[in-house]
Amino acid sequence: MTANNIFVHESSYVDENVVIGEGTRIWHFCHIQSGAVIGENCSFGQNVNIGNNVKIGNGVKVQNNVSIYEGVELEDNVFCGPSCVFTNVTVPRAKYPVHGVYKKTLVKEGASLGANCTIVCGVTIGKNAMIAAGAVVTKDVEDNALMAGVPARRIAWVCECGKHLDENMKCECGKQYNR
């Protein structure tokens, strides 16, 4: 399926009542569920699931095997590494389903989530933050923080360009940050 410069691979499903921005590419075996709003120039790798009513900004890159559940919002230029995990219920029980009562998770502009990291619902990931591969984020993350470990903790500060900041919060690219 191609329309308005949008590419959806023939093996993928897009439900009714979905908005997809121009230039977005949806690859093999994806499912975009009803009510999802996806911005322009996004890319979804193989086997991505976008849940009902999920909002995704412009320029977002989602690698293979990621499920973005209802209650999660990704702002512009967010990167989701392969097999990163989002949750949306704090106490999941098969016997007591929550039926639409999901905790909100916000990933702010420019944040990068490493492969196989887990984002526990109800947190906000700050602007340009980086989450290391395999980290488990259980609480809010500040802008420009580099988080690693289980549970994740800040191990450094990073620039918008992704490089580490020095002790004066300055990057080799010339950007200066305040703390």
C-alpha cells in the first residue's frame, strides 16, 4: 500500500481510524491499531505493534520487535531500539483485567531507547535522554541523562548529538548545557 508518500508493506495491517503522516514507512508484519496517530517521516521495522490510541510524533524510528501499548506517547525524533519494551499496567492480572485504565508514559523529543531496555509505565523520559541497552527504567528520567543498569540510574549527561558532556556540561560539538 502506498498513498501520499506513505509505504505500508503488504504483510502489515492498518486498522480503521488511523492517521499516518506523509513519508512514513511501515515494514513487514506490523499492526497499527485503531485510533493511532503517527507523524510524518517515521519508520517502523519488522514486527512492530502500535496499540490503540497511541500518539507518535514526527521522525520517530522504531526498530524490529517493539510493541508500543495504549498509554504510551512518543514525541518527535524518538528512537526505539530493537526489542525495547513498554508496559502500561502497574499490576497486571489475567483474572482482573483493567479494560482501558492505563498509566501514561511519555518519551520526550529526541530521546533514544536502547535495545532490550524496559520502560515501566507511568514514567517520563526527558528530552534527548539516552537509555542504555538492557536498562530497566522505573522512574522519571531527566533531560539529557544517560541511564544504565537495573534499575536504571544516571551514569552521565549527554548532548542532543549523543556525545557525553564534560564536567562543565559542554559538548565537543560546541553546545553548552546548564544544570
